[in-house]
Amino acid sequence: MTTAVRCGVLIDGTGAEPTQGATLLFDGDTIVGVDRGGEVPPGADVIDAEHLTVMPGMIDCHVHLGSSTWGVQERLLMPFSLIIAHALNHARITLEAGFTTVRDAAGTPRGVKMAIEQGLFPGPRMRIAVSALSQTGGHGDSVMPNGASIRPVSELPFTVVDGVEGVRRATREVLRAGADQIKVHTSGGVMSPNDEPGATGFSPDEIAALVYEARAAGKTVMAHAQASQGIKNAVLGGIHSIEHGIFLDEEVIEEMKRRGTFLVPTLVAPLWVVRRAEKDPSSVPPYALRKAREVMADHQASFRLAVERGVRIAMGTDTGVGPHGTNAEELERMVEGGMTPMQAIVATTRTAAECARVAHLTGTLELGKRADLLGVEGDPLADIRILQNKDKLALIVRDGRVFKSIGTRAPSAVS
Ligand SMILES: [Zn+2]
């Protein structure tokens, strides 16, 4: 059965000028035609989106569906089975916010992805990191000052490791646990109890071992990398994407451009640390608030430089630090930091798909891609903030399945 989406304005995610009055056709889960002349084939099911801007479903390259804005005490009182229930709920909330694909940057086990793939729960397509590698005392080592750890015992492999052999073994364990990409901390960070964002994590030979193991399995590596040296070690070690990238300099930017390394900026993450602390000081440890405030100006300056120099930027939020479903604020922050609204949309569609290695499936509205669609009331190129307003997201389709459809005379929501 062919479905014809009559689009008001079509933004195809490639960065091309929007077109008026196109018709997008999909059959099952696949786009079978984009007719710029607007022809509707006889017998097709019609979705009337003539009052909407239709664009690819958005992609967030850095979320943590298994985390939320919980304080330390709340985390310690939470059984792992409850975290899974929350992760599935966060998945639905993320899809409702117009995100049809996410790359999870650790903390979410394979069963959550499988439950969504099997249609048990609504949610975005997922690419998961499972557990993030960290050196002892590094960003992922959640041993608290009293010696307790907030990390739950679970099917998430233990990944606080040291030395080439330790790193190699942990990488293989994470791959065995179903990782689509390897996550590593090559610098310190904001939310961790034991280190500073300026600290370097792992040595070049440890990074080389995990990049080797990831590549041997046909996978990529995403590096939480905030400090200059940690970013450089990651880029020179052949890592696929730099997450956060708070302290970028000209030298590393040139190297990223030469190698095609992605930057996933997560501009909203430190903002959410501060907002949470202002609303409820107990939800954020004091060290995290201090560090978030300290890095913010450098983070924004680095992003602006990366935009000016033409680094490949893929949208990501670190949601879980902030509330799930607020992901689209990142586009507003990216525009504030020097991108045009179209650049921010491409970063959240085509480039994000390339970064998450799903570009063969999604990210653009082209023949043969999956029907992942977002229909929004109004013009996001005139006001990027409308993507944050869930009432304006009238049409959400993932893999040809209509998840939300308001005022489009389409089949009512399934899922
Ligand atoms: Zn993260």
C-alpha cells in the first residue's frame, strides 16, 4: 500500500532549498518517490500535510535514555529494573519530540533497543554504546567520595579499566554486550566526582587498542573529550566523533577537518546542569555545578570556531543530563552559536545520520531511505524554536509507521 504525503513545504535534509507542494510517497517502511510536481498516484492513501513543513525525523547523536535528572540519592535507591522502565518511557518521550533515531552514549542495555525494534514499546531507532570505557578515577568512574558506587550491577559490562590489555578486554566485552559503537572517556568531565574537564583520560596506546578492536568489529568509537589533550589524543587515535569538544583549538580543528572527524557539541548539557541546580540544588552535586559554570564560555567559543572552520557537526544533546523530550533546544543553541537554521537542521538530519552510521537508512528524504518524517506547523527556517513545541509537531512517522498524526486525515496513531 502506497502512502502519499502532500507536503506544504518539503525540507529534504540535504541542505537543498525547500520546495513547495511536493508529494512524498512511501510503501511499507521505504520512500518510493519524491514528486516535486505533487502528483498523487491513484489508489494511494493520502496524508494531507499541506499546512505543514515536512522534514526528516530528527536524530540526536548523544542521549542517555537510561539516565535522567535524578539526584545521587535517587539513583542509589533505584533498582536497575526501574531504570529500564524509565528508559523505555524516555524512548517514547523522545519520539514524541520528533526524534526518530538516537545514538545512546552509554547506560542503556541492548534489551531496550530490542524492545523498541520488536514493537513492544514506541521509540526511536537506536544505536547504543552500552557501557563507556573509562580509566580508574576517570569520568566514568562513579565511585563516590565515601567509596560507594552509583553504577548499578547489570548487563552493562564493567568498563573502568587500565592498560592496553584491560582496555582491549573491556572493548570486546562491550561489543559482546551488543554495542553499535564504543564510547570512551578521553578526558575528564562535569558530572564526575573524581576529575576535572581539563584532565586527560587514557594514553594514546590505550586509545589505539580500543580503536583497533572497534574497527576489527566494524564499529566506530565516540569519545567524550572536553580538554584539548584528550581531544587531540582521540582525533589522532582515529576516533569517529568528539563528544562535547569544550576546548578546541586551531590545530585540532584542522586535524578533524582533514580526517572528517565529527563534532557532537551538546551545547545544552552544561546549561541543564545549572538549571537543575537552580531549581533543586540536591539534584546536582556541587562539583558538577562549579565545573558546568567554568566550561560554558569555552564550550560556546569552541562551537563558534568549529562552525566557522567547517568541521562536520552532528547534533547531540547529552539528554539525561537535561530532561528527555527537550532535545530540540539544541538547534536553537546551535543557531545562537553561529549556524543558520538550515545548517542546524542538516546537522540534526543528514550529518547526524552520517555520524550515527545510519545514513543508508535515514537523515534525508530521498528515494530508498526509510520513511522517517516530521511534519511541523510553521516554518522552522524562520523560527527554529518551533521544533521544541510538541503541539506544533503534527506528524511523526518512523519506518513508515504513523506514530502521531493530527489534522492530516491520516490513519490514527498506531503504537
Ligand atoms: Zn553523555
